Amino acid sequence: MAFTLALLTGLPSDIAFALGAGVLSLLFAILYIATVLKKDQGNEKMQEIARAIREGAMAYLKREYTTIAVFTVVIAALLGYFLSVPLAVTFLGGAVLSALAGYIGMAISVRANVRTAAAASKGLRPALDVAFKGGGVTGFFVVGLALIGVTGFLWLYQEPLLLIGFGFGASLISLFARIGGGIYTKAADVGADLVGKVEAGIPEDDPRNPGVIADNVGDNVGDCAGMAADLFETYAVSLIGAMLLGSLILGEQGISYPLQIGAGAIIASIIGSFFARGSSIMKALYTALLISAVAAVGIFALLIESVSILAAAVVGIIIALLLFGITEYYTSKKYSPVRSIAEAAQTGPGTNLITGLAVGMKSTWAPVLVIALGILASFWLAGIYGIAIAVMAMLSLTGVIITMDAYGPITDNAGGIAEMAGLPKKTRQVTDALDAVGNTTKAVTKTFAIGSAALAALTLFAAYVQELEIARSAAGLVGTVAFSLTDPLVVAGLFIGGLIPFVFGSILMSAVGKGAHAVVEEVRSQFKDGLILKGKKRPDYGRTVDIVTKRALREMAIPALLAVLAPLVVGFLLGPIALGGLLMGSIVSGLLLALQMATGGAAWDNAKKYIEDGHFGGKGSPTHKAAVVGDTVGDPYKDTAGPAINPLIKVMNTVAIIAISLIVLHALV
């Protein structure tokens, strides 16, 4: 295939193969779009609710992108002035394609939700098909655009180092999308739940709740657009990091291997997507993932002639699958960790919170050991480049993994639409079943994103060390760079780097709290005269949507500036050795904190849902109310602060690589 494309296009075979696979991914996503949009949209009431969600989501995204555009243009101008115009161009390319992937994915997500609700009246299988294909649009657009963007700029400039600008642009968009979307979704969710469920005693997604539309909008801007941007940049950064290391270690062949892995896995993901069917939802989704993984290994074996490189790629696939299994154990209602949190709620919110925190902390050990063993195995097989290949192979499944994640907000919205439109109980049972699985898929994909982000950052750190050596040599310095724990600069950098994810997470948790407070005040004010709760007055959904939108956009700037400025300040004040320590410290603490938050938050959420299934008193019981408090704490943990740490550590690494030559020159002055 690669040889045929090379003959037809006149491009090198690996470039032609990667571009061809990227185009194939986009075409497959377009086929999904056409299929989803043909589906029935349900009755007028359903369409009215879906329209309100769609308008709120797209309005938020438009305002968010307008805000981000200002930062993007300023940074591009600085890159072009102080470093190089090609670097600024690749930066803009990464930012634009990342934003485009999120925009297209969410535009379909907010159209697939009502179609999934309508399909649920015909049974589980038709609804699963619509939700999966709706999520697949995001998944295949993300990998297609990322592979085309990286490969296209590589062919244009013939210089892997310039691609770090593409990774920086993608990381910046991801950071903003995760911060803004995370604050939006959890401020709306927490605020609506505190007044609706706890104070008024009405169900989730009750149309009388003025925060219900904002809550459903948040599902899309956080878990669809946010995750799309997150994994777009992780995929792109992993690909770029592997090519950077490969170019320094193996030359052209080292650049070719990651492209082959990315292109081959797209074909594997398309094959796997045809197996997402059946009456067992989780089994259908996992079957698609497993078939994709097996097909990917088979395709890699055909493309990669080096046994050690192929083995390192297989290690990456195994890491991905193990992270999925571990996270399901800690977040699924079927297993003891979630049930222990639900049981603890019988004695009140305090014990529920304590147990949830304990489960979140405990959940870190297995993923970290898997990642550590994966690092050792891939390094033993092929050195530091083997780690980069393992990360790329792990990320190569991004298409089908984002499909599983974007499935979540679609089914969540479908359940909300079914509830608000008063659809029959039989239909709501189908949407509830889809939504329950969606909570687990969102949790496992977040752990995948966190684990892959840490490994991608490790690859970037290796690239940072290589570029530091090159910059020192260009400046006339001799000797190799050593990061020793006896060096106070390294230790200082480690402490500062370890601190940053905690400060960053604190800022985001506080922002969610402020936003939720504003939503609570708004919903209370609308409930005050009692007419809405009696069904005699329609809630003003738009006011709540506007409040949360303004709050989320206002809170984006400070954490984003922290990510960009921290490596620059440490690098210019303390030098490149301290900066290396900062990068290492942020990777270690960021991985542990993000895992604890994301997994613990998901466990709290599913503990509440386990009680709602009729256990320990069921809905409305004191146990349920205690579990709602735990879920309220877990929401910003799993959907705001935890996932946002992914782009934080990668932004710091890419900024460090971009600025290293200037930092070395400054150290000589």
C-alpha cells in the first residue's frame, strides 16, 4: 500500500502511507457523520431540548476559541520574532487542527444525543450503534488530523525539531479546552445537583431544574471537546517526540517507524470498529478495542522489520490494555472499591468522603507499576527510543479509545433528553443502561490519557536532554549533562516541579467551587417563588448557561499562564539543569495526582449510581444524599483538575524544548 501511494504521489513511501491513512481516517469519520445524521431525531419536544443543548455548547465553544485565539496569535508572534517563522507556522498548525478536531467532534456529539434517545425506543442495539458512531466521528477526526498535520509539516520542512511547535500549539489548545471545559461542566453539574437533588429532592435531569441544560452542555464541552483536544495533543506530541529521538538515534529510519505505527493503527481501529455490536454494551466496546489492538500488532509485524522495535510496540499495546482493566476494577459498580464507597455512605457524607479518598489513593499503585514495568521492558528492548515507540504504539489506539470516551457524553445527554421529554420508562431504561457504561468508559479513557501523557512527557524529557546537549555544543560548552541528586539545582527543580500540579489543581478546584456557588445562587433564586417546582413556570435555562460560560472563560488565564511561564522562569533564573529537575518532578507528581483524582472521582460517581440502582436504601434515602456529597467532591476531581494535569506537564516540556537554546545562551551571559 505504502509503495503504491508513493508511486502515485511521488512522496517518500512512509510519508505517503501516513498521509493516506490520515485521509482514510477522515473519510471514515465523514461516513459516520452521514450515517448518524440520517437517523430519526424523535418528537418535537426532544428536538427542542436537543436544540437548547446544541446552541449552548456551540456558543460556549465559539467564545472559548475566540479567547484562545488571542493567546495563540500573541505566542505565534513571539515564536516567529525570537526563534523562527517556521516554528510559528507549525505552532499555528497544531493549534488550528486541534481546535478543528474538537469543534467537529462536538458538533456531531450534540446532534447524535437526540438521535440516540430516539433510537432507544427501538431497543439497545440501535441506540448503541448511533452513540458509538457519533463518538467515532471525534475519534477518527482526532487521529486523522493529527497524523496529517505532523506528517505534512515534516514533509514541508524536513526538520523534526520544528514539529515541536506543532506539539506546543496542540498542547496549548488542549490546556485551555481542559481547563475551560472542565470548569464549565463541573460548575454546572455540581451547582445543579446541590440544589436539585439535595435541597429540592428532584431527580437528575428534571426539566424544572434551571441548571439542567447547562449541565448537559457541560458534558459535551468537557468530555467531548476537552478529551478530543487532550488526546489530539498527546498523540501528536508522542509522535513528534518519537521522531525527534529517532532522528538523533537511528536517522531516517527512526523517523519512519512512528509514522508506520500511527498509520497502521488507523487501519486496525477501522477494522475494530465493525465489532462494536451486540446486546452487552461493555462487551461490544471492549471487543472493538481488543480487535483493534490485535489487528494493530499484526499490521505492525508487517511494517516493522526490527524485532526489538516491534516488541517495544507490543509493550505499548499491553500497557494500554492493562490500564483499561485496572481502571474498570476501581471504577465499575461490579467490583468492591465502588461498593465500599457506597456502603460507607450509610453512616453519612464523612465516611463516604474518607473511603472515596482512600480508594483514589489506592488506585494509583497498579497503573504506576504497569507504567514502570513498561518503561523498563521497552528500554531493555530498544533503549530510550524503545520507550518512545511503546508510547506511540499505546497512543496509536487513540481513534477507538476516543470513540469510547465521546460515546459517554452522547449517552449522558440521551438520558437527559429522555428524562426531560418524558419518554416511556422502557426507553429510559435503555438510555440509563447506555449511560451507566458511559461513566465507566469515560473513567478508563481518562486513565489511559493520564498514563499516556506521563509516558509522552517522559519521551519529551528525553528529547529535552538531547536538545540541551546540542545547544551546549553549539554554545561551545564541553562535557555531558548530568542530573544528579547531589546537585542542589536538580533537587530544587524537582521540588518546584512536584509542587506545580498541586498548585494548578488547587486553582481549578477553586474555580469549580466559585462557579458552582454562582449556579446554586441562580437556581435558588429561580426556585424561590415555588412556581417552577409546581410546574407553573418555565425555568430560564439561558441565564444559567451564560453564568457558567462567563465563569469558565474568566478562570482559564491564570492556570494556562502558570504552565507556560513556570519552565521559562525556572530556566532563565536557575538554568537548564534546574529546569530538567522541574520537568522530572512535574511528571512524577502529576501522574500520581491525576490518577488519584480521576479514578477516585469516577469511583464516587459510580458509588452514587450503585445506590440509585436500589442498594442501601436507593434514591432519596439518607445514604443516597451522603453519596451525592461524595460525587460533588469527585466531579471536579475527575473531570476538571485531574485530566487538566495531562496538558500541563506536556506544555511545560514543549516550552522547555523550544526555549532551551535561549536558556543556554542566557546562562553563559
